[in-house]
Amino acid sequence: MGQLGTKLKQARLEQGLSLEQLNERTKIQKHHLEGIETGDYSAIPGGFYVRAFIKRYAQAVGMDGDALLREHKNELPEDEPEAVPAEHLTRRPEKKKRSSGPVAESMPKVLVALFIVFILLVIWYFYLLSTSGNDVQQEEEGGDVEYEAPAEQTKEQPEAAEEEEAPVDEPEEQPEPEEPQAQLELESVSGETTTYTFTGPADKQLEFAANGESWLTVLNDDGAELLSLARVFEAGETEAVDVSDETSVFMRVGDYAMLSIELNGETVPYEQERKPQNIIIRFDDAE
């Protein structure tokens, strides 16, 4: 038994906590807690999780986890989960160039306006023809009638024209922009890493649901953990993570068969049957 595990166990016993009670408090499985106390980390998947579990154990019994890790770093395993590729942490996804500018977007409205003006001109033209025809017919039927009658008709004609002017069309209301459709596309599969590109709404949420035991970590571009803690999911456990402000996420999954992943309600498929495996999702917002 290592000195680190001895100190943690002594602190637990001084507080009168059993391993079962500590399991309820930390959500760390009992056999992992026993391994920490005995210094046997073989059942814990990698040095990253060994340190995370030790810090959570120490916090639960009122100790400084960071100080313990520094003091007993020679007792800890050196292997870490596979590092996030440098390309993933530094490269920002390029925005797709828009294929159309303001002129192309306004062109349909201009065509509609021209069509309306054309219709109004045609109506006005036929109206003028019909008015001219009435004048000629009245002159022919008048015979010996004095010339004052056509003059009266001429005076009344503009008034009728003013009354029959076509109403000015009100500008059409512009339709509200439609919500962009969500689309998840496979970008590449390399080694144990699968990369996807997601195009869709600005509001994005990842949802995880376990039907068995599997450990999981979720990191953003800066390498910060997005889950409450990198942890082991048990059957029936779920968790949701808001990734609206992220440009990409990196997930390392222990057992893909025990953990399902959804993004905005769409299932993220496992392209590989590997344990463990990595999944990267790059976000290319359509808005």
C-alpha cells in the first residue's frame, strides 16, 4: 500500500465513512476506491483518470488533492490518455464562403417589382384606349349638337381618370429567415479518431446516455473539460452539455457499445468498433 492511499484511507476512517458511503459521495465505483487506497491503479483507465479520482476522493474527505498529487507524484502512473491533436487545438474551422452577395439576394424582389410596374402600365394603356374610343363615339352620335357637349365631356374626363387611378401597392413584408437545418457529415477516420463536421443552428447541445459502464471525457478547443468531471458513466446515467459557444469538441469514449451520443437530437454514429476511441466534432454554423 502506497503512502498516498494510506493517507486517504486514514482520513476516510477518521470521518467514519465506509467505502459505500464514499461511493455515494464521489460517484466513483467501490473497486476503484479500493485500488486508490491500496495503490493498485490497474483497473483505472489511464493516469488522467487516476489523478481525477484521487482529487475527487481527497475533496470528499477534506484534503487538498493537488497537494497530495504533487507530494506523491512518484507513486502515480505516467501514462495519460492520448493527447488532443495539435491541429484540433489550434486550427479554427474555416467558414464556408457564401455563394451569393446582397445583389443576388435582392434580385427576386427587383424582378417582382418590375413585373408589378409592367402590369400597371398595361392596365393604364388599355384604360386610355377605352377612354379615347368613348370620345370618338360621342362625337359621331352628336350630329348637329353644338360643340359645347364634347367640351363638357372633356372636363369630366380627368375627374373620372382620377377616380379610377390604380391604388399604390404596399411593399410586401419580407418573410422571416428559416431556421438552418442541422446536418452532421463524416469528415475523416484516422487511427482511433473519427472527425465530423456539424452545420446547423447556433444553439447546440450534446446529450450522453449510458446503458452500461463506460468512462468519458469531453474537451473544448482550449483543452478544458466540459463535463462536471471526467468520469465513469453507469447504466441509466445521462448528462447534457451546452456547446453553443464552442467551435469544436473532442470526446474520448471508453466503451462505445455502452454509451450513446446525440447532438441536437441527432445520433452521432460510431464509425469504428474500438475501445477506447476518439470523436471530434467541428461546428460550422449556417447562420
